[in-house]
Amino acid sequence: MEVAENFARDQGCIGKWYPSQNRIVLQAADDVHADDVVLQTFWHEATHAALDILGYGEWSENEVFVEQFGQVIYQILKTKR
């Protein structure tokens, strides 16, 4: 995983999974991009990565599923005790 200072400005998104490189790049948290938003984005991109690596590319292309699944993981980890 890589964190980049100007990723959102340069790429037009907060994070991206690059399957050919097995790499996730995220925008660094800053005044515009809160820590929670960047962390939620990480779990969204990690969901893409897991689905692609496990051979479920059709699910990885389903942005609604990926977003919902990533949010569930984020909420579980945020509220764990």
C-alpha cells in the first residue's frame, strides 16, 4: 500500500486498487480528506483486492457490493471492543 499527498487531485479519487501491480494507493489524510474517509476508502480498495486475488473479479466490478462490504469491515473494526 502507498499513501500519496496529491493522489486525489491527480487521479480524481481518494484511493485505487491496481491489480496488475497488487498495489493500493490512497490519498494522505489532510484538511480536505479526513482520517475516517481515507480509512473507509482503504477498506473499499482492500475489498477490490481480496475479490480479485480470490478470483471473484465479477464481484470486484460491482461497486455497490464493494462499497457496502468495505463499509461493513470498517464499522466492525471501528467498533470492536
